Amino acid sequence: MNVKNSDLYAAREALKKVNEHRFPVKTSFGLAKLGARVNDACKPIDTCRDELLKKFGKNEDGRTFINANSPNWPDFEREFTELMDMEAEIKVDVVKLPEKVSATCDKCNHNMDRPLEIEPSVLMALEKFVEVA
């Protein structure tokens, strides 16, 4: 699957939110594999981002940073945008998220299914990697 680096970056953060939920084993395993592959694919992006920070940023107290008020911001932003627009190939299976997940009633301990609730912004970031079954 070909995706932009920005898709990988967004998916990495969204997977952290999704992984707060409990899923059936097959879904959990798929999410674990997806997370590992996305993290691996983000390593070169992180390295390039760090190099851009060193090149254009300012070092204070052992911390390198840049912000929109920095004189080098336009150059950093241009190169970072170029980095995020690059395509990467990642070999992953689309993970099927269930509409409902198992739950237990707090009052009577009855086992039941409840709708899986995930914020739309999280699903937007994972659109290329998951589908609802």
C-alpha cells in the first residue's frame, strides 16, 4: 500500500488512541501488527525531521526547537511539508474493527455487547488502514 508520510505520522498517533480499547484477539493482533509496521515506517521520517530541526532550529538548554516566529521557519516548513508529502510503501493488512465489543454491565455483571465508540478524528487518521466490519 502506498501512503504519504503524513498518513503514517497521523496513523501512529491515532493507533495510540485506538489501542486504549479492548478488542477480540484477531482485531487486537491486526492492530498490533499495524502499529509495529507504522512505527517502523515512521523511523526514517523521525530521523529526517530531527535533521531539519538541527538545520533550521535553535538549541537552548539542550533542546532543539523551532516555531512560527523563528527566522528559519519558512525554510523549515517548506522542507518539512515536502517530507510529509513523500510517498512510502507499507505492507499491511487492513484491520477490521467490530461495530460492537464485549462489555459487562456495571450493575448486574451481565455480559453484553456495546457499540465501539471511537472519535471521528481518530478514524480519519486511520481511514487507509482500518474498516468497520
